[in-house]
Amino acid sequence: MGVKYAEKGAERYVTGKIEPFDQKNEMFCRSVWDPKVADIGEKFYMEETPPKNQPGHRLFEQSLVNGAWHLENYYAAGCAGGRKGLYSWDRTGKYVYPNVPPGLKISVDNEKEVTSLIKKTASFYGASLVGICKLDRRWLYSSAYFLDPKGGKVAENNLPEELTNAIVMAVEMDYGSIMHSPSCIASGAVGLGYSKMAFTSGLLAEYIRGLGYQAIACGNDTACSVPLAIDAGLGEIARNGILITPEFGPRVRLAKVLTDLPLILDRPIEFGVWDFCRICEKCAKHCPSQAIVYGEPSDKINNISNREGVLTWHIDAEKCLSFWATNGNDCGNCIRTCPFNKPDGRLHDFVRWGIRTTPGLNRLFLWGDDIMGYGKERKADSFWGQA
Ligand code: SF4
Ligand code: SF4
């Protein structure tokens, strides 16, 4: 695409009118109400998953997943529509400690200082990356869907008009556990990512309310996170349908806080993902359900879970969730195998720099990634320190 497109943010991928997207058409919700995919939902949500006598799927590994999701499931539920617990839209009550009088508000004379306050606080609460953008309301869900496997509920998405900014946060998922995908060990990292999303954004929203401004914390609910993250300068869209960040590749989860607090906006970035994805198809090759497309990006959608008017590699979410239902836990092969998924290191920094500055060498970088054996699934016992 080229650096000149970066300034456009998510708009750089838009090819037509972005129609309002109803959250109930997102795959996790659809599998609850859409007869076309009801069998997937039945299997995914309703069938019990007994542990297997197989490394990565034993009871003590399944429990790792349950523990990791605990905070999201019981104190936030952003995956089920949000708006409660840590994702509550309102301040929950008066604090006895510290007993601050109500109605106080900071005056924003210097947006730069306030922005740096917010970014520092977000990282203090646990965000690995923080970016800020104008809230482009095209990416808001036209209505919300409160997911319940026994029957979901549609609700109005009546977000106050004054909320014009989005603070987008990425939380890093553990590299060592993601490398075990598609076993429960990797699912533990995913669950922990969701719990950290709720923790970090919920606390940040409460902090902003304490400054006298409105703030709504959201996980996967309320708005599509990826275009907002692109606008906020956190990364680029990739073939695997996930945001790729320069720091952690696709190994992040995204949360956001929507607010009326005046803030300085970040600039969108471009660091070579689009061009690299065009020659690399590792995620597609290693996708167990073949939900990721090969070849050039297109605006052709697979089903109603994709957004029309967007040029990208549209994931077939029906195939993806179908594999999860059979697997008994989620999958992160498209994160594990991605060449942008690397731990810290000078060599990796050098390759990332090369991808950004010399796309003509992308095939060489890809060849190196294969030769070095990156992205291979790790054996379960190596996680527990027994091998
Ligand atoms: S999560 Fe797994 S099944 Fe779904 S698209 Fe990624 S690799 Fe494929
Ligand atoms: S594995 Fe390759 S094609 Fe897939 S998202 Fe990563 S860089 Fe792009």
C-alpha cells in the first residue's frame, strides 16, 4: 500500500459505503440465533468438553483456560455484550476511600499534558500499547447483542453523542503459551488477554470518570476494535483478520474506552504488513479450518459476519468457529505462525525494520522465517517445565 496511505487510518481499506453492522451478525452471536449455523453454536456453547488424555487437553490444562477467563466471564462479560461489571457504562457508586466529593472536574487547558496523563495511567493499569483516535461512528455496532447460548437479546446501541474520542489499548498475550496453539495452553493466554482487557479498560474508564468526564469501557462489544486500533496508530490489518502491531505482531487483544475527554490524537502507522501478507500465506496454510483466504485481498464477503465495502482478506468465521467447536477450545494458529509474532530481540527488530524499509526483500525474510523453524507448535510439557 505504501506509507502515503497510512494517514488515512482504517479509511485506506474502505472501497464502498460502510453500512451499519449489527452485532448480532458477528459469528459468536450468530451461532446462537441463525439457523444456518445453529449446529456450530450448539456444539460450541452447549456440549460438554471432557478432558482428553492428550497433552494440552488434560484437566489441569483445561482449568488453566477457566481460570484465565474468570475475570472476564464473571466481572465484565464483554464477550456477551458488556455494559456490566468492569464494562459498566456508569460509575458504580461512591467510594469510602478516598472520600472525594462528587462533581469535581479537571479543566483541560493543556491537552498534551492530559493525554500523557491518560497514557501513563492506561499503561499503569496494564495496557501494553495505547493509542487515541477520533471515534469514527461507522465502526459502532448499530445495535448491541447480549449473548446467551439459550437465547440472546438485541438492545439499542444508544451511545451518547458527546463521546468523540476512543482510547484504544492492546494487551500483550504471552508468547510462550500462544506457541502451543491450538491446545488449551494457548487458550489460557487468550482468556487471560480478555480478563486483562476488562481489568485495564474498566479501571481507566473509572479513572476518567473521576476526572469529571464521561467514559465507557468496552471489550469486543459496542464497536469494532480493529478499525479503531488502526485509526489510533496501533497497527495494520493483516491476512489473518487480526490487527498486527509493530511490537507484538498479532499477539494482542484490544479494548477501548470511549470518552468526551479532550485528547491529542495519534497518527495511523504503516510498517509493511500489507505488502508482506501479499507474499506470505503462513496463517492460511496453518489454519486447520481453511478459514483464511489465499491470494490477493478483495472486498468480496463470505457471509453476513463480514463487513461490506472493506478491502481485506475476509475470514470465513463460520469455518473458524466450526473448528473451535470441534477442537473443544479456541485456536490461535494464525497468531502462532505469523512471522510478525516474535519475542523481543535484536534480530527480530532488524527483520521488522527490513520489512518496513525494503519490501523487495520480503521473500527472503519469509524464507528465513521458515528455515529458522519459527511458528512451530510447541509440546505441552515444555510449558510446564518438564521437557
Ligand atoms: S483461529 Fe484458527 S481456525 Fe480460526 S482463522 Fe485462525 S487459524 Fe483458522
Ligand atoms: S502469517 Fe503471513 S500472511 Fe498471515 S497475517 Fe502473518 S504475515 Fe500476514
